[in-house]
Amino acid sequence: MSKSVTYEDRLRGFDWSIAERELEFREGEPLNIGWHCSDRICRQGKGDKPALLWEDHRGAEKRFTFDDVRQLSNTVAAFLQRLGVRPGERVCLFMDKIPELYIGFLGVLKMGGIVQPLFSAFGEDALLTRLENAQTTAIFTQRKHALKVRKILDKLPSLKHVVIVDAEPGKLQQREVAFDLERETRVDQFAVHATLRETPSVLHYTSGTTGMPKGAQHVHYSIVGQYLTSKWVLDLRDDDIYWCTADPGWVTGTSYGIIGPWSLGITQCVLDAGYSSERWYAFIQKHRVTVWYSAPTAIRLLMRDGTDVARRHDLSSLRHLASVGEPLNAEAVIWSEEAFGMPFHDTFWQTETGCIVITNFPGMKVKPGSMGRPFPGIEATVLDPRTYEPCASAGRVGLIALRPGWPSMIRAYWNNQTVYDSKFRNGWYLCGDRASIDQEGYFWFVGRDDDVINTGGHLVGPFEIESALLEHPAVAESAAVAKPDPVNMEVVKAFVALKPGHRGDDDLELEIMNFIRKKLSPLAMPQEIEFVDSLPKTRSGKIMRRVLRAREFNEPVGDLSTLMND
Ligand code: 6R9
């Protein structure tokens, strides 16, 4: 967005049809994210433009133009058709941040499949829950992760194909098939499945307080919101080099790590490596990154390493910085002005919203610590938690609520209408977060309104952890809650009551930690286990996580009488 176009200008006469027109979508006609992010860009004469500049931790590099992405995603789509995968079936992508993940994403969509991206660090239990729930037909994975799939294959009768993208000849096991993206004969022409605006596209699993993670079901029309927010909020322009640090196992990595930038024909770079301030700055310097979308945890790590490391690199290419996933503290905004000469712009949204909904628009005054104002076309407020009516006065803390109906909003939780319905009150969608709004309409984040743990921008559901803990032979019952952490904002802490005959010592603590890491993921692994005789419960027997959490944060416990009557 050029500096002369203000937030107020964008608000005036706003209509999502602005994006529909630019995407050349007409009501009733097919709309396919895979086609829109590759073929359409090539048709605009950008076939030779780099789409993906990829690098891994060893320094290996790959480059793909938009025409490469078009042809290779055709190749994936044709391969799935040959396997017999049908439109509407779920195809899981369970890979590190390798090119196959980004290109495969478009390929699945082109043949009409529903993409189910899953974080490659997930352990076998986390994987099983999600593949079982989605009744997934095929999974793309790498050799190093295939082991986890093999272990649960017997429990997954619907999973017909395990596609290994780096298979060793002669080493395939049952249901496995090799697919080498770069060695396959490229498919130049593919009849893209004629998906419509409401055809399901992406299934992202997300956690709540109760029950197992649920599949947030997006549709192809979500591109309308992702396109316009990428253009106006991330401020992406034709000659940008864009870097989104998120993994496509989470929604930021797909909405803004694939769909948003590629629907605009923007060159993006991907670093498939862990965090290191040296490597990150060197990456920005080398690729001349102009727009950078990251997360508060990463910014806190960069802060910890100091401005000197930043100064040793040429970061002059940077033009715009944005952040998502957790509250962006005022100190981080102020520090980024010092280190990079510009603030990180906060953006608030969720898996369910599909696109940014509250944000600091480029050019808009940034109030450090505030999330900014609603994106044009988004009606947002905070509701009184007792009446579910909008809070009458500025500064009152209430529940963040959005008026349903924007293009990228999920349409369902996979096979879970009850939980989906429970998200709405008085015609508002409830985000599950609390905030206040000031006199100027800026939103100030307060915290979550449930027991979900936000660790480094990743949501972890207590129920899934507690269920896994119960599988350990020594555990009688448990509660997983958030504990404050200087870098990750929150980490998981588990309170565990043991079965008779077990002693809660350091060895058992370590053993249980590892048990969870392997079953679920490193994110879900408790960083601390406190062995207790019993857990605080309501009269009806529900564990009062809120009491335990409050203790960790040194906060008042709140009204216990209502909890006791739950
Ligand atoms: C995109 C994404 C959503 C939850 C959300 C809230 C927290 C996200 C935030 C933020 C404070 C921000 N969250 N952005 N909290 N300030 N700018 O992160 O999706 O994984 O579904 O998480 O993350 O609690 O409800 P998801």
C-alpha cells in the first residue's frame, strides 16, 4: 500500500468484491487456490519470475519459478489421480519445510483434494488422532518421518497411500509408494478440478480446552481474504522478496506462507532450519528480504541476542515487518525500531479466521502493545462475558467477537457441528480471547478465555496432553496448564497424581517428559512436572486448571464458588 492511501481510505466503501475482481473471480465460476496461485500468475506473464527461493540448514539451495510451481503442482495432482485419490478426499502433508510441501499443497488442491498439513515434529499419537479424525486417504512424507506413520498404519484402514518423497529404491513397505518430485516427468497441462467457492480446501487441526484437536475446515473462497490482507497488511508489492518464518503445519504457514504471497505472484523465500539469529540475519541479507512476517517468540530470541548481531549484517533491504501468534509486547516493538529502524506491526487472527482480522495497518499510527484495528470488512468488538452484548465503554475488558461472514472464515469443524455451534453467541463468533478497545478503536490483547496453552505462538490443548499422560503406567490423573516463560511466553507444566507404588522423583519426571515428546511433540512436552497427591476439582469432578494456572502466574484465582459449582 502506498503511504498516501490511509486506513480510513480503505474503510470507505470497502467491499470484498475488490479482491474478487483483482483475482478475476466471478460468482458461480470455478475457483481453485492451486490454479490461482500458479497458472494464473503465469498467464500474467510472470512464469519466469522466482516463486520460491529455498535453503536448508546445510546451505543446500533450490529455486523454482512460477512456471516450475505450475508444472510441478500439476505433476503432484496427476500423480494423486493416478493413485486413485478422488476429489474431496483428505491428503495429508507431513514434511519439513521442503519444496515438496509448498508445491504439493497446490497440487492436492488442483485435483480437488482437501489438504491436511501436519507439523512434521508431531509424534505418532498426535498424528494418529488427526489422521483418524479426518479419515485421511493419502499422506506425503519423508523417510525420516515415515517411521512414525508405519507404527500407526494398522490403526488407519482409510489411509491407502503413504507417499515417500525421498524413498530409497527397494525399501518401501506396505501401502508405501515413491514419488520424486524433481525426477517425475513434468506435467505441463492438467485439467484442474472445477472446485467452487464453497468447496473445502484446507483442513488445519487446532486445539481447544475440551476434547481432542478439531479440523478447521476452510474453503477455496478463503483466498479472497488472504489475498487482500497480504496486499494491504503485509504490504506486498510486485518486486518484494518476502519471508514468512512460519511452518505450513500451522495456519500462518499456509495462509501467509503459500496462498497469500503466491496469489499475488510474490517471490518468497523459505529457510528450512532451526532458529539462529546469525543465520536469520544472513538469510535476510543474502536474499535481500523486503517484507518479513514472524512471531513474538522469534523477536524475543533476537532481542536476547542483542542489536549488535543485527548491526553486523546489511539489513537495509527490509521495508516492512509484521508479527503474529502471541501478544507482541511493547518492548519488542520499541526494540525493533532500534534494531531495524522500523516497528513490527502486530496482526491478530486465528486458524478459524483464516486471515488477519485485527491489525496495525501500514501507515497507521502504531501504539506499542496494541494489536491495532479491525481489517476493513471485519466487524469486531468485545462482548460483556455475562450478557454477550458489546461492552458499552472504552477500556472495558471483554471477549473478542467477530461478525461472521468474511471470506476466509472456516465453514465447519470437521465432523463436529456441536463445537462449531458453541463458538457463536448473539450472532457473534467468539475467538476465545479477551481484550479491551480504547477510545480510538485500537484493540489491546489481555489473554485467552480458555485453558489453551500458547507456547511460542503454537496452541496446545490441555486435553490432548492429559490423555497422553494417562497412557503412562505411573499416572493416575493429571492437569496440563500454562506456566510463564521469558522466551516462549508460555510453556506446558503438568501436575501429576501417581498411582500407588510409584515415586515422583527426577527420573520419573524425565521419563514422563520424553514419553509426551515422543507421543505428541516437543511443543506439548511439559517443561516441568509437579507431583501432587490430588488435583483441585469442581463438585462435579472437573479438574480446575484455572486454579493451578493462576498459581503459576501469581494471579488471583478468581471466583472459586462458581468453579466449585461447575
Ligand atoms: C494465526 C494463529 C490463534 C490464537 C489466538 C490468540 C493468539 C494470535 C495474536 C494472538 C495476541 C496476537 N494470537 N495472534 N494473541 N496477539 N497478535 O496464531 O492462529 O494457531 O489458531 O492461534 O493465538 O490467542 O486466539 P492459531
